[in-house]
Amino acid sequence: MKRDLRFFKVFTLLLLFHSFLLLSCKKEEITNTQAEQPLKTTETARKKNSAVVIFAVGDVRTQDRKLVFGDHITESDTLVTGKKSLCDLQIVESEAGVVIRIKEDSEFKIDPSENPDGSDVNLALKKGSSLFKINNKLAKNQSVKVSTPTMVAGVRGTSFALEISKKGDSGIQVIEGSVSSRPAIAEIESLPEEVKTNSQAIQAVEASLSKNEIVLEAGQKITVSKTYTNKILKDTGLNEVLPQIQDSISKGDLSIATQKLDSMSGTSAETKIKIEEKINAQAPIKVEKTKEKDLASQLKEFEELIAIEKEKMENESSRKSEIAARSKKKEEALIKRIEQITGKSSETLVLKNGTRIQGVILQEKDTYHVLTTEGKKSFPESEVEGTEF
């Protein structure tokens, strides 16, 4: 009887120990799952926009590769065009059919979306000139924003051109539809997000600049000069404070940087009032009108910026053939564009196997290069029968 009792006690202890182990493992599994969950959520929280090259001529590259017809770029890429070069891009994820033409000596980037679903397309022209066409009307929850060093443009369904001069002035010209535009200050835009969000001084700048927003209609244009934004920095005192806070920012002392900004004119309330007064006192930006002849000429170029359906752009296996089909529809206009960029007339290269390739022909030693609507195609001289005008 005693032995049976001892056995029962041992069995009970073993059972309790086994249950404890199971519960501990389960708890650890739940804890690990919960710990992993935020990481997974963070990774998939924000949809990223990207673009595909649908037409390119000349030297088009990112920081680590040369881009050709059909190549893909993301938010981590900065696209640069050289002399006598041009690149057309289409945003892949947008149903609005956003097509951008980046002209020679330009620098362009896709900025991160502010909405988790990527419904806002944020673009940045850092240098040079570009054309922007939104082929389809944007839904209510969608937006397209383009920033330059001195300007931010918000659009819904329109065609417009942006140009940054060598002095840093930004000009916008609306071809179709309407664009809302306001001044922007590069030195403020480059501040850490935490400083921009928490600083009352910076919030006052942003709010005051937003009040100076101008809605431009087709045929209207404005220029926001670097002189204009520099005057705002000087009048508000930000030109002296911004360099002083860079050391705090580099050390990660963002709260100290914020405090210095907000106390530059006394209390935070006094600083805010001074900023609002100084920005509101700026001379209004002059709205000019585009000549009818120039408007008609530019409308013709925008006709080349047709978009491919979103579903077809997202399908990587058939994307390139869809882009080629698009180029075929606009072949005549795109060939003329290649001629204009290169300063050479197009010809037809005839191969010995009977194949004929139309484009601008360049010969380099024993190799023939043909600049076509689908990019550069190269052939050894041994395969070439001749050329035809």
C-alpha cells in the first residue's frame, strides 16, 4: 500500500512537471510570435512605389548601373541623365498612369509614400527638367506630389513641366488640368522627420508656406527662385540657427535641435509669431501666362507620354512586350525624338539575314549601333548588308 502511494506521488509529480514544461514552451512560443510580429508588420506596413524605363536614349543611369529599356528603379535609386540623353518612366503601382520624362542633365528620385497603402506617389526632381503626365483621374484617396529644391507641386489629373535652373530656381508650367504649387525650403525639407514634427518653428514655416499655395490652370506658370527662399530663411533667422543645430542632429540630440529652433526669437510662441509675420510679408509670387504657340508645341510632346495599364505593368513576365507594343504605337514620334536628341537623321540598317532595323545609326570601329524606340541594338559589321535612308 505504501509502495502504491509512493508510486502515485511520483506519477503526480511527473505529470505536473510535464504540464509545466508544456505551458512554458507554449508561453515562449507565444512570446516569440508576438516579438516577431511587429517586425513582420513593419516590413510589410508601407507599400513602396517603383518605376520602369519605357523609353531611353543616351546616358541614363543610377548610382550603380546603366539603365536601359525595361529596367526597374525603386526608392533607393537616384536616376541621372547625361548630355543628349532622355528617359521616360512609368510608376508601376499607380492606377493613375503616371509617366515622367526626365530630360538631359537631370537628377530624379522616387520619394517614400506617406500612406501605408502607397496611394500617394511622391517624386523629387533634384536637378534639370522633366515632364509629368497623369493619364488617368486620381481617386479621392490618391495623390501625386513632386518636389524641387524651392517648390512642391500637388496634382490630381494633369500634364505639367518642371525646370530647375543652374541658379537653383524652380519653374512650373501647366499644360493641361491644374496644379497646386507652394514654395518649399530645401534646408528645412532635409531636417530629420522628428525635428520637423516636433518643432513649433518648423510647423509654423510649413503652415505659412501652405497659405501661399497657388492653383495654376492650363497655360499658366510660376517661378520660385532660390533668392525667394533664401530671403525667408534670412528674415525669419533660420539661416543662422539651421547651421548651429547640425552638430546636435549629427549626435542624435534631436530634442536639443528642436529646442534651439523654437527658442531662436525668445519663447516658442514669440518665435512662431515672428515666423508667420515674416513669411506673410513676402512679396506674392507672380503668375505668368504661356504663349499659345509654346503651349501647342508642348502639348504635342506630351502626346508621347501614354501609359500602360497597371495590371500589365505589374506582370513582370509580359511587361517588356507590353512596353514594346506601346513604343510601336508611338514609333514615328519617338524616332523623331531620338533624331532631335542626337542631332542625326534616322536610317534603316539592313542585315544579311534580311532583318531591317530603323533608328539612328552610329558606327564604332567594326560595330554598328542602332538607337531604336526599344533602346540601343548592336551588330558586328560582318552581319551588316548596308544602310538605307
